[in-house]
Amino acid sequence: MEPSRRARVPTARAIEKHTVRTDATSDTTALVDAQFMGRALRLAHAKLGRTAPNPAVGCVVVREGVVVGEGATGEGGRPHAEEAALAAAGAAASGATAYVSLEPCAVRTSGSDSCADLLVEAGVARVVAACSDPHPFSDGDGLARLRSAGIAVSLGVGRWEAEALNAGFFLVVREGRPLVAIDPDPTRYDAQLRLDPNACLLVELRKLAVEGVTRVCAPPDTFLAAALRAAGLVDVEPTE
Ligand SMILES: [Zn+2]
């Protein structure tokens, strides 16, 4: 994770909408949850910049303290992390806990089984999700689907890191534009911006969002970086 590079994008709507639930019954459970969620978040982070138009998500399936399957969102957004992790776990997913860095989807554009459905079918006993997903295909419905199937659900473990990871995707959903960072290293972004600083930058960013771009960067010390700042469109500044 790179907690030092904090997105200042407010992602509070999801927090307000869903009550934080902590099913941890002991400090030990909380520590174990934090450990495996950390692993899921690292899997997601490794895919940043390569999963657009979908967010980079990580999933770790744990049974009796042992990782039996894990995965992350594939290049271009498919497969979803849960699909990959459940495929790796196979029958071992039955009775297991699935750690996911974002609420599982409840609907798929392809019409295939959603990740919430896949988790139910796999027979997992518990799902720990770092944060909820404001996308209309989730938006609480993914967690509701799990709960209605009798799966124990915990929400909020690793929330801060997950919201920073998903900030670009959330901005596209809520504001119709990608996250903008001032960063000389384009590695973790969908694209490096090459816009005319005199253009209407918000319009140009919205066009990119329509194309499925969720995270972009502009090099520091450029006219474009200055123009983005002046327009109030910079979400992540470089850390000193
Ligand atoms: Zn999914």
C-alpha cells in the first residue's frame, strides 16, 4: 500500500449509507481480519492502472487460518477478483471466509452470475469487505445478497486503504470524471494526461471517464499540472 499518497477525494457517501458492522468477537479475530484484508489490498494495489474500467480489487479465501485461494481483478477488468479467488479455492471455499477489498457486485453486465451469487454458491460462511461500492450494480445490494443467504458479513476492515484504492472508480461513478493525480510516475494509472492546458479540463476528463478511464496523472511542474490545480481538479498531490 502507499498510504502516504492520500487521495483527498471524499468518499463519505458510502460510509454514511451503510452502517459499519464489525462481527469481530475478539481482538484476535480483528487482527486476523486485518492481516488477510491487508493481503487482499496488496493484491488489488498490484493491479492499479491495469483494470479499467473496473476498479482493482483483491480477494483472499481463508479456511481454518490457511489461504486456500486468492486473486485480483484481471487486466481490463475481468475476471473479477472473487471469480479468480473462488476458482483457485475450488471446494475448499465451502465454509471459508472471503476477504474482499470492495463490496462484491450484485449484477453483471454480461448477465453471468454476480460475485455475490458466486460467493453464495461456493458456500462461504463469512465475507469481510473493506468498503461498499457505490456503483448501481452493487450499492449495498451485493452485501444484502450475501446476508440474505445467511452469510456473515463484516464491513469496514481496511476501509481507508480500500477507499484510496478505489477513489478513481468512485469518482467516475459519482462525478463522471477520473481521479487526477500529480505524479511523475504513470505506472499505477490508466493513462498519463496529455491535454491542452487551455482546454476545458473538466469536459476533457469527463470524456475520458466515458471511455472507461478511472485514474490519470499529469507530471509535476508542467503547465497542465498548474491548470489542473487552478481548476480544482487535482485529487492527489505528490508527497514530499
Ligand atoms: Zn464482481
